[in-house]
Amino acid sequence: MSDKILVVGEVADGELRNVSFEAIAAAKEISADAEVVALLLGDGDLNGQAEAMIHHGADRALTVSHENLKEYTSEGYGQAVMEVMEDEEPTGVVMGHTSIGKDVTPKIAGRLELGLISDAIEIEKDGDQVVFTRPIYSGKAFEKKVIKDDGLIFVTIRPNNIAMLEKDESRSGDISAKEVDIKDLRTVIKEIIRKKTDGIDMSEANIVIAGGRGVKSEEGFKSLYELADLLGGAVGASRGACDAEYCDYSLQIGQTGKVITPDLYIAVGISGAIQHLAGMSSSKVIVAINSDEDANIFNIADYGIVGDLFEVMPLLVEEIKQLQ
Amino acid sequence: MNIYVLLKKTFDTEDKIVISDGQIEDDSAEFIINPYDEYAVEEAIVQRDKHGGNVTVVTIGDEDSEKQLRTALAMGADDAVLINTEDDLEEGDQFTTTKILEAFFEDKEVDLILAGNVAIDEASGQVGPRLAERLDIPFVTTIVDLEIDGKTAKIDKDIEGDVEKLEVDLPLLVTCQQGLNEPRYTSLPGIMKAKKKPLEELEIDDLDLDEDDVEAKTETVDIFLPPEKQAGRVLEGDVADQVKELVDLLKNEAKVL
């Protein structure tokens, strides 16, 4: 029997998230000749998104439109995905390790008593076995994990780690709508309050500018936001900065916050405690700006500037403006 | 209200990870309550104090796990259960843990189960939702606010920085996110009292399970440390020149701009 891998797409603000395209690439890494079936859930026309998934390497797409899928709920999505799984009998299921992926995959794994590997960053083959690498202890160590006994390959992948396939608009494939019966939901969403300043999620951003205690105030973060805007990046923070209420805890990077792997990480006024390093030390290029030349952050930074951040940041903003 | 907290011990966040013989060395590690589980313990106590009831803290671990349970009791939990798997299980995964907890909860009347949204060691975040599904109760992950009004919970859920406001009826399982509360410190009288609070110890046999029932669905085949990051260059000269040089390096050497 040949492999069939279901990739559950995820939409934010009407657009598919990059991690959904990365999940298609992951499916191909799991099994090069698998049929990759994209699944799009929502309420309304999903054909554009289905097409985008096919352009990024899916062989065909299923859409499920239902009023109970308008907003994400674990119950709505869970029922829809499980019904499609029952129909399609895939040999693998891949999703992004996002707020939604983290929420719905363990529900499905719990119901169907499946093994599930969360937050994979690398996929390799060892004979017939698919081996997933995932960070543990927030990136202080890594483990390689397999699904035992030829079970369904069920995995979520961390955004920004597995390269998506090149978009090919000449690709075509079957798109079919599927009716799914979704029972009443027990959770009722009243409202969603947008707090993010822009559309770029920190875990998916290529560039992250993070501030620490050295930034000294909420006001002090302004230059970080300015730089992030210029570079199309996101702003993050150390625990110290969050504890001091310079910014929201949702921005926290580190062992009790987010673990991120951007191409460029600029640490501004961050000393580099071991808990913080766990959250960002796998970034490809690290820049540290700190007035304390003995700060631990310099031990892992590719480039460092020892200096007053309030002097350095405006200059850096200007320099980037000129570059553009 | 019957409130349960799922708790596990983890390495202190200060600890470095050392690997020997393909295993993570834990002889010299300092163990703490998983930080996210601490929010769960705190919230359980706050809700009990508001609505009455009982807080039971449950952990799966070894005999040393008693320490973290006593800490939770010292914070104000009423009783604790240690499911000791030291002699029975070599390796387990999230399926294993869920199976054991499912058996534990089989004969329990539950209004609210709280857990951390993730443990800072394995960091899969699976056990909460898996367990809710097995118990056929709804769950909400990464909560940052909880208000219980009769049989209804009003919840603020963090979704990657945005906040979703939702309502759901009890019984319910929630997983706790940073920002939910400030866990209290234990006081000396609290610690003294905790020594006398009930702590039940069970083995999987007591839950009518054997090794085969809980056999893991996944297997760890290797554990390794990341390559050590080398310190790079600290730039020199006038600050304005350093900034110019930095932008040049990022553009032309690192090629990230």
C-alpha cells in the first residue's frame, strides 16, 4: 500500500500560514512518493486556499465548510479531522506546531489512542523508519523519536524549520468539498481580542528584535518596534522585561516562554541568562547589544556591540533606513 | 467543587543538561514543580477559596516526587496522590501518562482539572487534551483568566498573543499559561501543615493496569546536545562606525538582511 499523508492547513487572517506549506514539505520528507492530501477547514469558500496548498506541493485537496468551523475550536476541528481521517485512512497526518496544532492534535491522539510527536524540527529516514528530531528542555538538548509498531505517522512541525517547497502555479489537482457532520460545540467563543501589533507571529518571523531589562521601560521598546517594522520582523522580550511590565508575557522568549529560531536575532539590553538562551540560541545569526561587556549574551552572539543601547538603537534604525 | 491538579517535576530552569550513556543525567539535578503546573496549583487554590471544595494534586513519578507534592500541599492544596511507576515502567510517553491518569480518574467525581500548558522538559503539551478526550470532558488550553459562575466557566485563552474569550460548562479541563496568576511562595506554617496532609501512594497495579496496557506508542532513539555556539566578534571603534560595520556584516557576511 502506498503512503497517503494528510496535511491540515491553517489559515490566519484569510491567508494560509507558511507552516502549512512547510507541513507539505514535511509530508514529502516522511515519504517521497506519498500522496499528499491537503485539508482546509472553515466556513465559506476555501478553494483559493486549497489551490495554494496544491501549488506548494499537495496532490489534491479536501475542503470542509461548516458554520461550526468559522472560528477554531478543538471540538469542531477535531470532529472534522477525525471524520476525514476515517474516510481517507491516511498513513500520516502533519500539522504545524501552532496554537491550533498544539490544541487539536493531542485531542485526536487521545481519542484514537495514537502516538504523536510534537514540535519536530527535522525529519530523516533510517531504512523504513521515519525519525523526528525535536527540542527538549527548551532547546538545551534534542531527542530523536520514532512512532512504534508501524503506527500512523502523526506529527506537528515547528514553524520556520522545514523549508517549504517552491511554489509552482502550474501544478493542479483535484479539489473536492466534503460534508462533515459536526455536533453542537460545548465551548462557545464570545469574542477574540487582537493584541498583536502586527500580523507577524514571533515563532514564524525571520527576524526578531528582543529587549531585556536594559531597555528600562515600555517607552524604551519603541525603537525595537521601529526596527522590527523596518525589517519586517517581530518584537520579543526576556523574562526580566516581562516581569518588569515593559511588555506582555506573550512576547517572552526562553524556557518558560517561546522557543524561536529566526534567521536573525537581535538581543537588546539582554544579559543572556541560561533560561533565555534556551529559547533563542538556535537562531541562525545572533547580534547582541549590551553595555556590559561581560554579559553572557556575548558568549553566543555572532556579532556584538558593547555600548549604550539608547545610543546604538537610533543609529541602527537610521542605518537600516538608508540601506532601504 | 472537586478540583484536581496534574503536576510533574522538572529540572530547575537553571540546570545545565548533561548526557551520559545516551540518557540525561539527573543525579545532580535540582527538581522543581514544572513552572506551568505551579500556575495550575495556584489557580486551583484560588478557585477553591472562592467556591469551596477540595484540591487534590496528582503526579506520576518516583518516590522523590513526594517533595514537589509536599510543596503543592504547603501552597494550600488539600491532599495529594503519587502514582509511583518507578518499579513498573522503564519508558513511557504521553499515551502512557494519559492511560494511567484515565484509570485514576475513572471512579472520581470531577468538576475541574487543571494542568500546566506544557512541561518545560518534554514540552509536548499533550497530556491535558489527551486526558480530557479520554474522560469525554471539554478542555481549554493556555488559559490566562478563569472565572467560574455556577456551572459555567468564563475563560480568557491566549492564542499566540491574542486573547479569546469563551464560555464552557463544567466539568472541564484547563491548561494554564503564564500570566494567569502569580504562584504564592510557601510559608513556614504552610510547610508544617503540609507534612500532616494526606498523601496517597499508588502503583499502576492499584489502578488495574499492567505494563502492556500502558506501553508507549513512541520511542526515543537518541538524545544529544546542540553544538556549542562559538562566541563571535565584538565590534570596536566609534559607536556610529560599529553600527555601520554591523549592518554591513549582516548584509554581506551573514546575508540576513
